[in-house]
Amino acid sequence: MTVRAYAPGRVNLIGEHTDYNDGFALPIALGVGTVAEFDRATAGAVIEVSSAQERGTVLIPLDTTPGGVGGWAAYVAGCVWALRDHGIEVPPGKLRLSSNVPVGAGLSSSAALECAVLLALAPSSDLDRTELARIAQRAENTYVGAPTGLLDQMASLYGDVDTALLLDFRSLSVDPVSMHLGGDVLLAIDSRTPHQHAAGEYRRRREACEAAAAQLGVASLRDAPDDAWEHLADDEIRRRARHVLTENRRVLDAAAALRAADHAALGALMNASQDSMRDDFEITVPAIDLIAATAVELGAHGARMTGGGFGGTVIALAPEDAAQRIADVLPGRVSAAGHPAPTVAAVRPGRGAHILPEV
Ligand code: ADP
Ligand code: MG
């Protein structure tokens, strides 16, 4: 019997680098994702995995441990390891992956892969979705070695049609906020500048946040008052903390704006978030800043980089006519400034990870 599982990529509407600070974020699951098909074998001690996006087949021993499998298959091996480490039995067999999430564009192809693989390998486990998200995060953190927070996996697993998710990373509560685009369009503008140095910079940002919390005498920046950043002596640490504290506030305000269907207010918060990522957290790059500014100039309510930073995708919320203008004019403007021409696609909140019917 073949088990087929699907998990989507995501975009984060607002709330960047807040997850590992026990803060808030407001992502949606996308309508594009990864399918994992698993044929279990009756005997053996390996999973044979292939991907339509990669050449060749990789053998993953069921007793694999971190460091055992490298390259793209490390994401799969990490899931096998993290499931077994959690006490879940993983059978041998053949696993096939295919995906229409662009890889490395900031739409979290990695979480889509992990969540699809976990559901395909353990379809009848009684793990709840938050436990699955944690297992996927452990695979990515400890096996692959990417120190990412829980946002991507929570969005992929809990997302739904016409729904944004207000996530609280302290309580791990998931509060669905209905999101109807009405006459507006949500654009994902891929800068086609893949994240560079992202892992090292990401780690440095985490360290700066930890330093800020330590200097303020709190366990995490979540415990600091909104204006606590003013008391930090070091300019860089102060700006890092200011980003996180103001971003948490913006996420809560954005959820309220969405509930009131006030897209102008949501757009203003997106712009403030973009400025904060550019000036305080310093995780944007010139191509991203130009794309966001141009989208707003062409009539978007708001635009901001989404994802960990240093490249990737800008999301823009725009009235239909402005969205058309952005699709027509923005790529040429950005390439005229010497950057790769971005691709522009309309996205909307889609269904979260699930087992697909048998074919
Ligand atoms: P993002 O999650 O933003 O797309 P990451 O660098 O976190 O970028 O993850 C991308 C990596 O995940 C790829 O380089 C590859 O190793 C792995 N990956 C994602 N999707 C697939 C897939 N369908 N097949 C094989 N590997 C994949
Ligand atoms: Mg990723």
C-alpha cells in the first residue's frame, strides 16, 4: 500500500525572527507544497529516497544518527532519526518526493519536505500537530544543522484555506484568523537572490537576542516590556532587541487589522516591519529593499521581506489594479538597477498538511 502525504510551503505575513524569542508570528500556508509517497517494505533496514527535484537515490539506514547522511537527503534522514528518537517506529521502504515549492526562495521548501515526510512515514501515529512540528524542527536543527525556529513547520501543519495563523511561540497556541482577500491580491515576489551567509548571520542574530535578554535580566525577550530596548547600552544589541519587541507588537496589531478586514492598516504594519528588518535587524539586502519600496510606490498597501532574510521573497498586499502594475513594471525596474529580475506570483492561504486519498 502506498501512503501519500502533502505539506505546503508558507509565507509569513509578519513576525520575523520572533519565533526563537518566544514571540508571535502571523503566517499562512500556501497552495503549493511537497508530496511524499511511501511504499513500506516487509523487510530491510533502509529507506530508499528519491526526489523529482534531485538526481539519484539515497539509502538512509533506519538507525541513522546526525552526521550520517548529508546533502538534500539529510532533511529526510533527520525526520527518520527524530521520529525514532521520539519512540516512533519507522518501517523500511521506498520514499518518493516531488514538490512545487521553489527551493531556497524563502517559502520554506524545507518545512514542506519535513512535514510531508513525517506524515508519510508515521501516518497512524497519535502525535498531534505541535509534536510533529517539534520533531520536524529537531530534524532540521540537530540533524541538518540549521538553527531555525518552529514557525515554518507550524504554518505547514496548521494552515488552512482563507486562514492566517496567529502563533504564540511561548504557549505554542494557534489562533486561526480568517483572511479574505476581497478585492486585494497577495503577491509573492521572488527576488531570485538566494540567501547567502544566511546560516551564520541567523546564528549571530539569535546570539544578539540572547545577549539582549541576558542584559535585561529576563529569560527571553518576550518577558521584557515593550520599551526595554531603550536600556541597552550597545547600539547593535539595542537595535536587535528593538526589532523583536516592536515586531511582536506589530504581529498582534496585524491580527487585529486582519480581523477588521482593514488591509490599509495591515499594509502599514508590513511596511514598518520591512523598515525594522532593514534598519534594526539588518537582515535585508539591497534587491529586497528595492522590491519592497517599488511595490509600495506602485500602489501596494504594504510590502515586506518574508522569511529568515538575506534574500528570498517579498510579499506585497495590493489592490487588484496595483497588483497588475507591479507584475508588469516591477521586474524591469529591479533588473534595470542591476539585480536579477524578480518573478511575481499571486498566492493565497491554502490547506495545511494532510494524507492524500489513495490513487
Ligand atoms: P527554503 O526552506 O527557504 O526553501 P532551505 O535552505 O531552508 O530553503 O531549504 C532548502 C533545502 O531543502 C534544499 O537545498 C534541499 O536540500 C532541501 N529540499 C527542499 N525541498 C526539496 C525537495 N523537493 N527535494 C529534495 N530536497 C529538497
Ligand atoms: Mg527552510
